[in-house]
Amino acid sequence: MPLTKNNYLSLLTTVGLLLLVSSCQLGPEVIHDLSDESYEVLDQDSSSVTFPENFKDEILVISYIYTNCPDICPTLSAKLGNVEEELGNDSEVHFVEITFDPRRDTPSVLKKYMETFGHNPDRFTMITGDSTTVDSLLNDLDIVAELADGESLDENYVINHTNRISIMDKQGRVRYEYPGTAVPEEHLIEDIESLR
Amino acid sequence: MIRFWTIFFGLLIISACSGRKSDSQNPSDRELTGQIELEDQWARPGSAGGNSAGYLTIFNGTRQDQVIDGLQTDQANTTELHESFEENGQSGMRPTPNMTIRSGDSLVLEPGSFHIMFMDIENNWDTGDSIQVILTFSETGSVQTTLPIKNFPDD
């Protein structure tokens, strides 16, 4: 059957609409899928946490820190605090800070760090645990942390690390990643909204 | 036409070569006061034995270029000028000793950039506390300043 001008226009419109609908349904692509993973870690109160299962049905805003980091990590923690404040008492969004220095960042150390930033314990969870599990979790999230040149674990060491904030959807899938110190807070809020 | 491009590239080269070489940032039009001026001081909270960072702006209001020869506080075992950097997606810090601030320039120490690195601090530094820091400059000697402990610069 020859393709008439009208048929051609109808076909084009249909394809266009299908593309539009499909792009709306897809949203941002899945960067890391932890929906079938289960990491047994500890929070700031030394309570067991199964990550990400315990946060199912919540959008997670995640930063990666160590408390002996004097400059970059506090900037990330402050940024998460500001976003939490901006969102108000939003039970759909939870904030998680995962340490890549579980050796020093015990639950009590993380609790004090969290209090320093005035983080709301209902909205924030600090994650530590045994090194193997934490390393595995970080590795699956593509977070790299290594001792800075010339540093050893015997000293008051500093760590070179990925500078990142991630947003995980309610199914445990990372959908957004940003350079942590650079991303504007408004941008984070906009992307959180897109996952509701 | 050839003459135009010759002049254009000539000016470009002259302009590129005439830039002053300095570690410091933010050359300003501020009047020289004959003094080193310190502003916007603050430091982050920290736990005993851990690390913290201090921030401030240093304006070199003297007529000489000044090298930061040293930083000292009795509240930490090691105090150094550091710079945060990002390379290949990794963030880290490195010492930046002997920074020069040209006459009339300011060096801004701020989060994610240059900062005073305090290592192995003596006691807990909590918001509301303050610490004393001595900065030593090559031409004019030492200046003591107070850094209030805050979570955010505007607190």
C-alpha cells in the first residue's frame, strides 16, 4: 500500500507519542541496582541495618564521608543538612551518610559527627560496620577510597576518595549521581521530586 | 591582512606574558594599608585526636610580596596550609607550603579549596569555642588571630 501524506503524518505522530510516553515512563536510567542486594551494617546507635532493604519505600540521598576529613566531607554533610531542611518534614525522603573509614568511624563517632551538624535522627542515618561489608557496599556503588600518598594506617591518616552524592529510588536503585561539592542544592531537590 | 594577524598574535603573546606570577588569588583594588589584614575567620568542629580545617581571607596590604612561612596553634599537633583538589574523580588534600601573596592580593581560604589543616587536635572543638592561630609571614613576621568554631561561615 502506498504511503499517502496523511498516513505518513499519522505514523509520525504515533511514533512521536510512543517515544514521549516511553521516555516519561523510563525516567533517569538506573546507574547502580542494589534492589536485590543486602548489606548488614550498623547505624550511629549501633543498631543493625540491612541496606538498602530497611529504607524501602523511601528516596535516599546518600553521601560518602569520613569524619576525619576536614574539608570536603563536612561540605557534603552540610549540603545534605540544608536539603533536608529545605524539604521540611518529608517522610518520603531519607538521608544516609556512609563512611569509608569504618576503622575509625565507629557508631559513637558517627553519632557525634551527626549531632555536630544538627542532623535530624529521624531523617538521617549514618552507616558503618565491618570493613569487608562496608567496602563491598562502597565498591558496588563505585565509590573509591584509598590512603593518600605516604599515609599509613598507623598515623592520623587522610584518605583520597570519590566526591559524590547519589540519589537512590524507592526500589534501591541509584538513579542520580553528582560531584558532591559542586552540585547545587536546588538541583538535588528537583531530582528528588522526579522520583516521587 | 597579514599585518592585522601579526599585530593580533603579538598582542596576545604580550598579554599572556605580562601576567604576574603569584600563588594568591583575587587581586583587588583595595588600598595598601601597610598591614596584613585577616578576615572571615572560622574553623570547623572536631574531635580530640582528629582533624579539622580553618578558613579566612588574608589580604596583603603591605608593599612587599609575602610568603606564608608558618602556621601554628597550641590546639593541634600539626598545622599546615593545605589545598583540596580533585583529580580523576578523586578528591584529596595536599600541603601547599610557602604560598606567596603578592602585594595588594588576597588569598581566600574556603571550603573545597585552600584551608588551614589542623591534624591531631588536642581537645574537642565544639561550636561556640574558638582557637588561636599564629600566621608567620616572610616580611612582616607573625600575626595572631582567633578562629571561632562554627558549622557554617555565616553562623
